[in-house]
Amino acid sequence: MNLSVQLAPKNQRGLLLANPVMTASGTFGYGTEYSHIFDIQKLGAIVCKGTTLEPRDGNPQPRLAETPSGLLNSIGLQNIGIKALIKEKAPLWASWRVPVIVNIAGDTTNDYAQLAGELDGVAGISAIEVNIGCPNIKGGGAEFGADPESAAEVTTAVKAATSLPVLVKLTPHTSDIAKVAMAVAEAGADAISLINTLKGIAIDITRRRPLLGNITGGLSGPAIKPVALYMVYEVAGAVEVPVIGCGGITTASDAIEFIMAGASAIQVGTASLTNPRAPLDVLQEIEQFMEKEGIESLTDLIGAARR
């Protein structure tokens, strides 16, 4: 049975995964937090939490709020910063078999380019995932991924600064996600991952105030799966680069839906917070499904619902 997938076929370095199951940024830390729970080396890839130029403390508490079939989070990109990541985490990742992808976030296009340049050539880092769901400070606070032009601008800047494979993670907060996807693909993205969280809010009716310290948060979990699945279906039909599906994946059935919609790989996110073994469970169940259905190669499943 062949579960391998190439996520950067046009990049000289390539990004070959042993299987399509990845972790989503912000839900799996730096990988080390889960290594004592199960063999993380069995996964297709690990995407570390969002990384910025300088360390960030994140947003004020409370940062999490459960919702029906979902979770609102307002972590605020708390992270150790790019220099500490390169010094403390990358040397460990270099000894791992599983590829590690660094998710990057910035306030300006130059921030993204600088981050990409810092990571270029660092042992232990296999690719970069560009979070364009961040507010574009120079653009008045709108997300970089809200329009094709700004999304393409960031992608171009990152590609110029690194030889690493570049994955661009799309925000759902746009009027036409297919147009944004086409723009970043034309700008050189090696692959596209989607979707990031949906913006939401919760109210504490006793205090008569927003529940989260930052007022708004990102909605993730099973509640957003139909939206994410639709957007993956749309994007997979609009671009020729590999697509990575993310949003509400809890079981192998969820993952297979995304793959059949056109995703070459998937990311397990919020499910890891309630079941730390979720990514491995999903992988093992995909293998069981393929064996039961007599499917020899993952490529036979990719885009099956589109044919």
C-alpha cells in the first residue's frame, strides 16, 4: 500500500511525505510535547505553531471558549520567536524522520520575507507554511489573504527569500477563495493549505462582556468542516499545485472526504486537543479503509469525488 505524497513537485528540494496525515499549526506545539504520547515519527509531517520575528506573549486570558462542536481560540500567536526556534528546536528536528514545517506570521510583507530568509538552509526544517490570515498593518488591518493581490505579494516575497518549499495557508475571510488560491499559485506557492479558522465571538451573559480576553477568536473543530470541505473542493478545481485540507478533521472519514474533494494531504488540528493521539488514529484508520476497499495507492483517492 502506497500512502506517500509529494507536496512540492515543482520545487528542487521537494516535500515527500510518507503519508498524507499532518498536524495543524498551533495545535501540536513544536512536536516535542506529543512525542511521549505516541510515535510522532509515523506521521506524514508536523507543522509547528505560528512563528514571528520576535517572541510574543500572546493575548490576555481567557483564550479558549468551547462552542457546540467547536472551539474558539484567541492565543495571539504566543511563540518563542524565530531565533530561539532555530537555536533550540531545529537541531532536534534534524534528528527526526518526520518532516517539520515552520508556520510563519508577520505584520508586513517584509516580516514574512525576513522570516523565510532566516529559515533558509537551516537543518531540520523541511518547508515553510505562510499564514496569510494575519492583519496587514500597512493595508489597514485587513488580512493578507483577504484579497488576491496582497496574498500574491506575500507569496512572491517569501519565494524570493528561500529555496524551501512554500505552502500558503488561506483564510476563509475572502469573497472568492479560488481567486486567492490562483493568485498565490501563480506567485509560486508550491502547495496551498486551507482553511484557517473562522472569526467568532462568545458572550459571558453573567458579566455581560465578551468571554475572550481579546473579544474575538478563531473558530475551529467539527463545526467548520462543511465550510472547509467546500473551500477545498473549490480550490482543488482551480489550481494545479497540491492542496492540503484542514478544518474539523476528527476521524479518518473526515480526512477521506477532504482527500476525495481534491486534497493531497490533510491536517489534524483541534482534535489533538481532546485526543492527543488523533493524528495517528486518523492515519491508522485511513490505512484500514484503503485495505478494506482494496485501494493500493493514495493517488486513487485524491479527487475521487471530482471525477
